[in-house]
Amino acid sequence: MPRPRIEDAEDRLLAAGLNLFARRGTERVNTNTIAKRARLAIGTFYAHFPDKHALLREIQMRTIGALRNARVEATRGAGTNPEEQVRASAVAAVAFAESHAEAYRVTFGRERAGAAAHGPVVSESSRPTADGLRRLQAAGRLDPDLDPDLAARAYLAMEVGTILWWLDDPVRAGREGVVDTLVRLHPAQAARVG
Amino acid sequence: MPRPRIEDAEDRLLAAGLNLFARRGTERVNTNTIAKRARLAIGTFYAHFPDKHALLREIQMRTIGALRNARVEATRGAGTNPEEQVRASAVAAVAFAESHAEAYRVTFGRERAGAAAHGPVVSESSRPTADGLRRLQAAGRLDPDLDPDLAARAYLAMEVGTILWWLDDPVRAGREGVVDTLVRLHPAQAARVG
Amino acid sequence: MPRPRIEDAEDRLLAAGLNLFARRGTERVNTNTIAKRARLAIGTFYAHFPDKHALLREIQMRTIGALRNARVEATRGAGTNPEEQVRASAVAAVAFAESHAEAYRVTFGRERAGAAAHGPVVSESSRPTADGLRRLQAAGRLDPDLDPDLAARAYLAMEVGTILWWLDDPVRAGREGVVDTLVRLHPAQAARVG
Amino acid sequence: MPRPRIEDAEDRLLAAGLNLFARRGTERVNTNTIAKRARLAIGTFYAHFPDKHALLREIQMRTIGALRNARVEATRGAGTNPEEQVRASAVAAVAFAESHAEAYRVTFGRERAGAAAHGPVVSESSRPTADGLRRLQAAGRLDPDLDPDLAARAYLAMEVGTILWWLDDPVRAGREGVVDTLVRLHPAQAARVG
DNA sequence: AATGAATGAGATTTCATTCAT
DNA sequence: TATGAATGAAATCTCATTCAT
């Protein structure tokens, strides 16, 4: 009987899932609770997502995309000078994490959605950074001994770890301090030549 | 029917848990499987640990302790010069992770450890690093604008993230490359003065 | 695989629980057996009741309500004279116990009902009796030294104990004998004045 | 190795069991806890009792025997007049329950030790009362229509129920009030002739 | 006789998923 | 499309009991 054509069922499920995953952790949330929080029946959940992890993956994919867009936008607006680029990217990441704390935590937090889900996500994200480092090496502005992939991966682990720590306890450091530290320790700065 | 007076039930449970947690992830392992793998009855599990997470915590505590000892040992054997100290510590961490890959993954891996259980662990671990940075600042050998706690935390996130990535795919980089990168990006190097 | 849109799952669980509790006693019955007896999956049990004791409580509450209704009905139909009232109530209780033997046993039987769960139930039930005794005392028709609450409680313990004994072995005494004894030993008779 | 010849292992187990059964109810207590409370190993429990219910039965048997002795003693000291006998017996029961509250509760309380354990216990106890009533009928001092077995059983249910209620909340009535009520409602009084 | 680690059947409870309506 | 009662595999945890020492 009940078929009231819910307009935004999917969005409501995503929002409910995001909120619950962030609060309780991926494994502590069940689909019935997500559906209830979205004020939908459990059947509606399965009409929109094949299973619980599909919802999580969707949240993470959207978050990663949005963060990437924010970085692109920010670096486009910045100068061409490496430090400006690095800083713009860090500022964008910190600002994004601040305004989308739940999504950031669910996507990058100390938890996982089935072993492999994460690795690809992060290594994918590290490619632009690695490419940037390679360009700096080609231009003779970065220590040629540095392994760009390794360094890019190291930087992103640092960025994520630092931002998560800061989100959990924002009092310990200001936003600017976080950005400064990230920039300082970014390979493009830390291993720059000249 | 009990009978066989097991010699080292607790050790066998720890070993079985470590192996299974590393392979499948904390949430995909159950106490029955751990007990079976240890060739013990399920009741024996609960005679030794109140629940699954207690076993996990014990594994993590032992790992953190062992890693700390390895670092202390290594830095004691190294020179007093900051770079030597930093390198010795990184070498120790990488070697430890290599020889205790499962324990390293279970303890530091991107995996739920009961959410909050982890934060304290890592921030505790970052104290020696932060103290080292403070000493360098006091000696005028490190940029005084750097926040030592923030930088220490950032470095550890980087170290852990890089090592985990390397453990998952050791072909991408050699052990020396990893160590070099860690040393290069360590705050004591990256922001050194003079 | 769900499927068969059960019509009256809750009623069937109540019936199955009643039957099994009466036969084996509360602690010797488990939720799996109740669900199986009701031809339902165990999950269905927990969809309707939070746990085994909630089912038991529901059975007891319904039984107490039904018995109270039976008494009210019976005493309304009886004359206003105390003995008639007392007899009508006893007849109603005995008839109820006879036609709902399982429910009577489960509700009043010498069996754990979660220790304290029972006390209130019985003391609540004893209030009408106590009030009746007070009225008789006010009318000078009952020994004023009798403590009405104590006497009411004593009578109900007697009524329940006697009926349970009779239910277990109805041959030892006829229904009328039971009623006569109850009336005889009811405080309103035993301590009547004039 | 450990064989320190425990002097009173059995007594300690009985005391521990009594205390725990009274506090938590028969089904909520396990043998390991009883042994621990008695400061004995679990093996020692099974060296003295075949199983948990044997311990309970022993406690109940001892309690019933002690109560019977107390009644015998008390009625022997009383006059031969029926009311004195009845009162002496009630006083003895109330005093016994007061000074052995745990044992009284464990033996007569609203709980059971496996369905059948109790019935025999109580019907056994009701025989002396029934015999007394028969003697009164033979002497023409008690209504000959009263069924002595039924009345005896009814009285004992009342006595036990009233005393248990009083033990749980001794403030509601004094010891004398309880005794008076019991005597008042005892068949020998309630249905006496002449 | 006393010990207590070990046992494992069994009870409780959860929750991802289905499907008739 | 939406519903939500029903499902049942699977996980957690308990505890009476055994037996080598």
C-alpha cells in the first residue's frame, strides 16, 4: 500500500549513514538503524543500495571527490610557485575537513570498510602530489634522490593523520598552526634545493 | 571433558589472535575461530580474556612496548647528533615492522581498535619525539616557530602510514628508501636551522 | 528468506511461552524453544519481545488482569452480604485457575519470576481484600484487632497456595471443598463478630 | 600438590551456597562462585556434592528439619490446649524465620529448585497440622465438615506466604501481629466448635 | 582430599537481507 | 517504489563438570 514516492530517499540514507558511521564507527551501525534514522523502511534501503558497504563506499567516494575538487579549485586560484601551491592545497584540505568533519572522519578515519577499500583510495589521491614532486625534480628544485611516490604517500599519511588528530581535539592547535606544519614538512619544502 | 593441561594457553591465544587479526581484520574474526586456531576450547578463551577486544588490546600493548624498547635500544647505540638519532629511530621502526609485520599492522593499521583506544596510544608515543624537537629548539637548531607537539604527531602519522604502505607492497621501495624518506621529512631535518 | 506474513506472531509466542513455562518452569525453557514451538524463527521472537522475561511478564500481567476481571464480575453478580462476596470471589478464583491452569501456575507458581517482580503483583492484588476487611471493621462486623493488610495478604497466600496444590492433584479434594475451605478460613469469616 | 586437609569444607560450601542462593536466587548462582565464596577450588565442591542442586537440597532439608525441631520443642513446652499449641507453633515458625531469614527464604521462597523438589517438602510438613485437626474433630471441637488435609495445606501456605512477606518488609507489621494473624486464621481457631 | 585450567554444549542476542503486500 | 515483519546464520558468552596433578 504505502508508495508515497520519496523524493530524496537516497540523500536521506546517505546523510543518515554518514552521521551514524561518524558517531559510532562503521561496524557499530546496522542497516535497520540507518533506515530508521532516514525515516524510511529497511526495504527502501535495499531498494537504493545493494548492501551496507555500498552506502559507505558511496559516502567515501563522494568525500574523496569533493576533497579533490576543493584542492583543484584552491591550487588553481593560487600562484604557480611551489610553496603557494602546497599551502593552497593544505589550506583546502584543512578547511574541507573542518566543514565536513563527519565525512572526513568516515572516509579517512582509523577504521576500515573491509580491508582493501582504503588503500586504492589513498594511493589514488597521492598521484597528483607525486606528479608535482616529479616536476620539481625535473626543474632541479627538489632533491633528486627523493622517491616521489614514497614521499607523496608519506606526506598524505601525515596530512590525514594530523588533520584527524586536530579534528578530535581542535584546541591543541589552531588551524593556521596545522597548515604551517603541513607545509613545513611537505616534501616540496623539506627537501627543496636552492 | 577437559584433560590436557595446556602449557601456554594464553600465549597460543595471543599468537592465534595476532595472526587472524592481521589476516582478516579485527571485526572479521570471532572468538570461536581464535580459540580453534589456538587448538583450545572457546571456554578457555574466556578463562583468559574477558572478550575479544581485551585480547586485541593486549596484543597492541605488547607491540607498542616492544617497538618503544627497540627505539630506545637503537637510539642509545647511536651518536648524540640529531640526525643520527632520528635515523636510528627510523631504522628501528622499519626493522621492527618488517620482522613483526602482523603485530605492526594489527597495532597501527587502519582498522578499528575501539575508536578511542588508539588516540592515547599514538599521542603517548609522540611524546619522546616532541621532547627531542623541543631540545633542538632550545639549542637553536630547529625553527622556533614549529609547534613541537604538532610536528611530532605529524611525523608519527607519516612514519606509520609510510611503513604500513610499504609493508603492503614492499616491492615499490626498498627499506633504505623508506628510511631515507622518513629521515628527510622528519621535522628535525625538514625545519632545521643552520 | 522470510516470506510467510504471519498473522498473529505475538499471540503464538505468548501461547507457546505459556505452555512451555507451565510445563518446564521458567528457567528450563529457552527462547529458541519458544520460537520453535510457535513455528517462528528466533529472530521473530526478538522482534516482539526484548527478552524471555518480557514474555513471561506479559503473560503474568494478562493473567492477573483476567483474574481480577473475573473476580469483579463475580462479586458484582453476588449479593452484598460479606459471606456471599467472599464466596463469589473464591469461586471465581478457583474456576479461573481450573480453566486457565497453565496461566495460573505460571503466574502464581512457586517459581522465580525475577524475584521482586512478584511481590508488588500480589500486594496490589491484596488491596481489595484489605479494603473489604476495613469496611467490615468499620461496620463492627469484624474483630477490630485484626490487621487488615496482614490478614488480606495472609488470605491471598492461602488462596494461591491451596489452589496451586489442588491444581497439581485435583483428586485430593473437590472444587467445592476447596471453595468451602477458602471461605471458612477467610478473615471475614474466621474473625467475624456477632 | 595442594592438600591442606580442609576441616570444614562442606560447612563452608553450605554457608556460601545459602548466602548466595538467598541473595541472588537459585538460578543466578553458579558453582564456581559458590566455591570461590567458600575459599575453595571448584574441584572441592564436586568432591563434596554431586552437583549444584544437591547442595540446595541439603540446605533445604536441613532447614526443614531445624524448623520442625523448633516447632516440636515449642509445642512440647506449651499447654495441651489447642490454641496454646497453635500459637506456640506459629511463634516458633516466626522466630525461626527471623533468625534464619536466608535459609527460610531459600527453602520456602518464591523460587524453585526444579519443579518437584518443593511439593513433597511442604506436604510432608503439613501432616502434623492435619493430624492435629483430625484430633480436634474427633474430640468434637472442630467443624467436622472441614477437610483436615486441605485445611492444613491452606494454613501452611498462609503461614509461609505471610512470613515471607513479612521478612521482605518487616516494618509493615510487628512480629506479634504476624503471630496473632496466623493464630486467628488457623483452622483450629477459625472453624472451632463451642 | 584438594586444586583449578580446560572443556564444550547450549543459551542469548544481533542484524543483513528477503519478499509478499 | 515503499513497506516492515519475518528470517536464521552467526557471534558472544556462560557455567556445570572433568581430571591430571
